[in-house]
Amino acid sequence: MNEHPHTHIGEDGTEYTHVHEHTHAHTHQNTKAVLNRLSRAIGHMESIKRMVEEGRDCSEVLVQLSAVKAAINNTAKVILKDHIEHCLVDAVESGDHEALEELTDAIDRFMK
């Protein structure tokens, strides 16, 4: 588990330190949609695997891989939008600046 202690300063000036254990417990608006998209992408990948096993034309496989790549990117957009609209709003309201840093790091890794 990736734990990072950090300190917040409340509006009254009180300092408090705590650790995020990255066991994100927020309710997400689009969990079902994300799970459905991932299930479809997994099914699509399984069919691409069969195409490769059957020796199908490389250009057909590449076209199908491109479709899966687009589906994964669109799923990431749904997750990012949900995270911004809910989790980051909560983080800003509670003064959790680490959440912004974590999002920036995650976006950087995703975009590579």
C-alpha cells in the first residue's frame, strides 16, 4: 500500500496530520458504466487473441486493437471526469492538496 502522511491546516489554524491509504471509498457516479466498458473491452481483447491464434490478417488485428485502445481511452475519460467532479471537489473542500498531485501523476503515467 502506498501511504503518504501529510498535514492539513484547518480554517481555524489547527494543524492535523493523517495518512491516505489509497483505499478510495467515495461513491462514483459512473462505476456501472465503467465496469460495462471494461467488460466489453475485455471481451474484445479475447476475440482479438482468437484472431491471432487463428492466424488472421495482421491489418485486421491492428484495426481491432485500435478499437480497443480507443475504448480504453474513452473509459479513462469517464473515470477522470467522475474523479474531477466528485473526488477532487471533496479534496479541495477538505484542503487535500495531495489529491491534486496524485491526479497529475496518474495523468502523466496514463499519457505516456
